[in-house]
Amino acid sequence: MSERSKRRKSQRAATEATPKREKVRDVFVPRPFQGLADEPEWIALRELVPAASAPLRLTPELIEEYGERPVTLATVLPMAAPAMTKPDGRVFIGLQRHQQSGDVSRDLADALLCALRTEPGGQVTVPPLPGPGPRLQDVLVDGPLEITMHDGFEFWLDPGATDDPNVQASLERANAAVYPTVKLAAARAAYWCQVPEKAHVRWVLPDDEDAALDALSRLSAAGTLALGDNTRFAGMFRAHGRLVPVWDLPEDVPAADWEEPVTEFAKRYAEALAEQEPLDAAGRRARQGLLGRQLTLR
């Protein structure tokens, strides 16, 4: 046998003796928060809100395994990290992060479990593709989110941490990127925000996409899609299986002044949603027009 043949035979033997690494396959889940009581709010916190937090409740099984550790959901964490732990045992989970798979719910559940396995105050390591395993729906006691809005990201920090000039500089940079955002009481998952030269109301609708689009089409055909004078229905975008209509508003009108117009619109929307008859010709034309006004969230 030649030397080349011997080397090939040796390489084949080595390959056969080495166990193959299991390939982690990504799976796309269009509605990762489906089944959670506050699905639209989960979507809003992930896609619309710059700085907010909400406490989460672990299942009794996880409490038995890891202890009663306070867990906080955050819109975003330092460096867009998926999770972090504090020396006192608190755990933070970040909704808005750099690396993610096709199943956001699985990503968040894995980040939570990785944080619980990490010593308090230690750096949490989370894989970019977690593979099969529990999802949020499996690791949390479900219920409405108790959301706290923040003007900045000081809620990340321990007392006295801002004495560090590096931490202070990082915090100032993060806070500079926060645009004013107000959670409206008029509808669940509706938010007012102010961006340069204009303001918006954005509302994550809780209903099936097709039904929601038909309801918006009826309102468009009736000429009742705006929120009032000097407002404009800018369009809509899709986020995790739900529609999010967006209105352009005057920038100098405060958020509180939009509670009543949004309340009135929500009533019109609910009535349009309840209609059972197929769209008429005007409604179908309006539907095509709305489909042509889909936005890309930036």
C-alpha cells in the first residue's frame, strides 16, 4: 500500500471515530408570543418602545430549581446583551438584541435559563442558536405585563455605578438615542412617540391580520381612518404576526391630548371588526390601497 493510500485510510478512520457535532437548525416562528396574555405588548416592547421594563414570574418548577430570583424584562440591555445578572441575584432579560434565531420566544427562554444558571453578578453566555427547548410560554407564569416606562436606562445600574466615568459616558450615549415615548391608556399596546419634526401613534392590534386589515379597510372607505384634524394615517407594518397601524401627528400636541382620539378610533375599529359581511367594492379598493402603504420599521 502506498503512503498516500495509508494516509487516506488513516484519515477515514479518524473521521469515523470522531462523533459528528449535532447541527443546530433554525426554525421560523411567525408568532413567537402567541398564547401569552399580553402578546401585543410583548411585540410593542420588542419593536416600538426604547426604554421600558416589566417584572416576570418564574414557574414553580424553576423557582424550586434556581430559587426565588427576581426577573425583569427590559426592552434593551447594555450592548444589546440577551441577559445579565446582578450581584444580588436579580436577572434581566433583553428583548432587543443583536443575535437571534427564527423563534424569539425560544431565544428569550434560553437567555433566561442561561442567566439562572450563572452565578449572581457573573457574565451570562447565551448561544446565538439555542436549538430545541422550552419557550417563554413554558418558563413563565403568564399574565398581563406590568410595564414601567423609563426616560433613560438608569434602571440598568446598581446604586453608585454612575460614579464610574466610563459607565456614565456609556449611559449618556444610550440615553441620547431614546426618543420620548408615552404608553397610552386608550388602547392596550398603543404608544405615542416623538421623533424629529413629527410625532406618531403606533398601535399593535391584537387581532388576526386579515380581520384587522378588513376592519381598517372599512374605516378607510368610510373616511374615518385618521385620528382627527391635522393627522394622517401613514401606513402599517407587520410585526410578529400582528398589524401595527401608524399615524402622523403634529409634533407640538402632547401625548395626553391623543387619549380621546385614540379611544374614539378604537371604538370605530371594534365596530368595523365586528362586521361579518364581505368587503364591498369600495372596501376592496381601500384594502388594496392599504396594502400598498406598508411601512418598513426602522
